[in-house]
Amino acid sequence: MCSWANFYRRLANEARERAARASNVSIKDKFEAVAKEWSALAVWAELKRSSPSTATEVDTREANRTWAS
């Protein structure tokens, strides 16, 4: 069974591929933004899986760092 982090990474990769195929710049930007959000969620899921007792504040900071990039 695959982890949620891997599932979210696959969704991020799909969004990146769709962004690469998009001819409309606005649509391309939206897919790239969605890919960043899925990637951030993958990071969060990985952190939760590796240390479920960690406070969500730490998880949120890591996700925000990924979104900002």
C-alpha cells in the first residue's frame, strides 16, 4: 500500500505535467500553483507519518516553506 505522501507527490507530478502541456499562460500558472500545494501536502504527510506526535505547528512551518518556494 502506498503512503499518502506518495499519493500527493503523484498528484503534484501530474499537475506539473499538465502545466508543461498547457499553452495558456494563466492555466499553466494555475497548474504550477496546484503542484506546489500538492507537494507541500506531501511534505506534511511525510512529517506526520515519521513523527505523528509532533505538534502541527512544526508541520505547518514546513508546508509553508514548500508553498513559498
